[in-house]
Amino acid sequence: MLTLMAMRWNQQKVSNLATSLSRRYLKTTKALEKQLQNLETMKAVTEKQLEDWIRDVNEWAETTTNNPRDAAA
């Protein structure tokens, strides 16, 4: 009886395999698209943000090179 039940269970799994795999594929694809959108949002740097960053780096460089202790070191 256990053998018959196992055979029936295996038969049902095989017959539903395509549906199950396609659902998993769609679910994974949607999750990947969402993560890709999040990544693109994080990568987007506006021109103003870039200019602000360059200005901040230049200001930092000016303050560290004008310090006499740093020059002596």
C-alpha cells in the first residue's frame, strides 16, 4: 500500500511539475526585476550630486594641504 501511495504521489508531482516550475520562474523573475529597479535607483547620480561631491573633495583637499603639521609630516 505504501508503494502504491508513493507511486501515486510521484505521478502527481510529475504531472504538476511544469506548472510548479513556471510559477517559481515567474516569481523569481518578478523579484529580480524589483531588485534591478532598486539597483538602478541607487546608481542614478544627478549632475548636481556629482558637482557637490567634487566640491566637497576639493574643499577637503584644500584644508588638509594648508595644515602646516600635515606638510611637515
